[in-house]
Amino acid sequence: MDIQQQITQQQLSRQRVKHIIDSYALAGDEADAFDAYLSELLDQYPHGLIELALVETLVKNWLTIPMEKGVPFLAAAHDWIKQWQLEPLPALLTPAQFEQITGLDPQLAFAALHHPATMPTQATTE
């Protein structure tokens, strides 16, 4: 894959994450802090894993009123990622459920979950 294809792939991956966040207004009222934290996560982890963590967190908090959003929501998603990093656990969602919730092809998200070797050993954002 040449550099232009890599750049295009990375842009598409970021758009998928942004689609999930925008679809459910997950940034909340603190968009700048949320975007900074999200940018750190996107630099550290496979984007598919971030997608899956966002949706797992969304489903877990679905019935919480009001649903937590913003940096606390993103921190909870980050906790999923850290948990998967320490111990490869299956996702709670099925690929079909992921697709139904996001409207996105689940292959990228679930492939990232099954390849923990591509994940960093220590995240710098705690």
C-alpha cells in the first residue's frame, strides 16, 4: 500500500469514528476537551478498536438518563480499550448488532479486537 492509500485509509477510519460520535452526540458540551482526548486515542490505538469501545460504552449506558457524554463517556470507552489490552475478551455486541447501531461494516472493528498485537503495550492517556 502506498503512502496516499495509507492516508486515505486513515482518513476513512477517522470518519467512521466521527460518524459514531456525531450520530449519538457523544462529545457533549465539552467538544474541545473531547476532541483532544479522542485525538490522543486515535494516535494510540487501532481505529476499529475505538469504534467498538464507543459502541460498547453506548450500549452499556443506553438506559442511563441522562446518558453520560463528553470526556466521561470517552474515558469509559478508553477503559474498554485498556481492558481488552490487558486481557483479550470478546465484545459484548455481535457484528450484526454493531452494524445495526452504527450503520457501518463491523469487519474493521471486530478485526481490531482479534489482533491485540497491533495495540500499544501502554497507553499514555489515563
